[in-house]
Amino acid sequence: MDTRQALDSRAITLMLVLCAIWGMQQVVLKATAHDIAPIMQIALRSGVAALLVGLVMWWRKEPMNLRDGTLRPGMVVGVLFALEFLLVAEGLRHTSASHMVVFLYTAPMFAALGLAWRLPAERLGWLQWLGIALAFGGIAVTFLGRAPAASPASGDMLWGDLLGLLGGVAWAATTVVVRSSSLSKAPATQTLLYQLVGAFVLLLVGAFATGQARFNPTPTVWASLAFHTLVVSFASFLVWFWLLRQYLASRLGVFSFLTPLFGIVFGVWLLGEPMELRFLLGALPVLLGIVLVSGGGWLLQWWVWDKRT
């Protein structure tokens, strides 16, 4: 019997805080990129966060059993997690933080398609298909009509936007692997540890291989590393997994559209990033699509219940 409960004021408050944190992380990476390359910063934060998660597992006496069937899918999600942030780090060199957060958070749409293909129980309803169509339409609006050849800066941003979109695909692939493998029954800390270790090792190698291992230890860089390590990669994920154990996942998923909204606001406010009309016109249906894909079932149930009452 599923004992997960509907959202209450505590869950809503925590989700608002989490979405603001996740929306801020791309902005902070962009703001400190001149002192530490995003790929290097993500590698370091993943390594320290992996140590913290390992300590939590030791404190809870949760064994890291590599013979329980999770090693192979764990290695896959580690690679996919690293690939996601490699694409994000490279994309932030070319596009704005507000663009990046919107395209990265198309992940629920791609995850829904992947899960519907892999798991019969995850078949999509008509509202979710509508959401996917809206999101794809919004993506088309943001990409089509921009002529890279006419403006080098526009072409550079277009490439960065594409990398952000591919990062969303990699994130979605991670979700599909977790949900359709033995990791679905593994402790959340074990899955998170696979991801963090994979990101640390692969991104650190990538940082040195591409000449992006610079590290200028300014107070701002240390503050950014503390934020990304302690708040984003450690605390926020543990709170998220706790929420998933306590509350209905479909209700929590509806809040995912708030993260790119926070990212847009923080990017414009803190970094002074411009807001192009074409991007806004494309972002709105993308955000609406995310809502329908993540919470389509719940919204339909609410509508039917409202009609009956």
C-alpha cells in the first residue's frame, strides 16, 4: 500500500526552496566562470559531495554492495550524469544561464518518452502528449529563425542552447536507467553516490584534457564551491529524495517548471542577461509542456474531482 501523502504546506515550502536553489546553480556557475571553469567546478563539487554522501551512508550503516546487481547500471548513470554536466559546462561557455536552465529542464519531457517506451506502466495520457507537443513547439520557436551566419554571437548562443538541450536528454536518460533497472530498488544514497563519483572522475579528466582546469581561489569561488557542494549536490538532493519517500511524486513533479522560471529571473537580475522576445515566446510553451508532462495525471484527476463536486 502506498503511504505517500498529498502535498502540505511543508512540502510546498521545501519545493519552492529547492526550485530556487536549482535555478540558481547555473547562474552561479556562469558568474564564476572567469576564475574557475564550470567543468572544473562541477567536478570538484561532485567529488566533495560524494565524500559527504559516503559519510552519511557510513553513519546510517548502509553498505555499498557492488554485487547486488547495481554496479553495471550504476556505472551507466555515472557516465550519463557526467555527460549531462559536461554538456552544461560547455554550453555555459556559449549561452546565457537563463537559456541553459530552460533547455536543461526539458528533461521531464524526454524522460516521459523514454519511460513510456521502456515501461508499459508509464504510458502517456493525452494531456502528457499535449505537453510534449507544446514543449517541442516551444523549442522550435527558440531555435528556428535565428541565423547563426548573420551574427557570430547568435551562432555561439545557438550552439550553447543546443548543448543545454542535449544535457536535458542526458538527464532524462539517467532517469530512465534508474527507473528501469535494479537501481529502482536501491537506496537513494547509493544511486546518488554512483552519479557523483562518475561525475568527479570523468569531469576532472575532461577538465585537464581540454585545458579547463584553471582554479583562481578567490572568496567568490570558495563561496560558489560551498554553495554547489553543500547546498546543491548534497543537501538539496537528500531533501528531494526524502520528499519522494513522503509525498506523491506526481504532485512534486509539477513544481519542476518553477526551476527554469527562477533561473530566468536570477539570470536577468544578477547577471544582467538580456531577454529576447523569441526566447520568451518559445520558453512559455516549453514551461507549460513541462507542467503537463510532469503533472498531467494529477491535473486530470483534479479536473474530474472538481467537476463532480
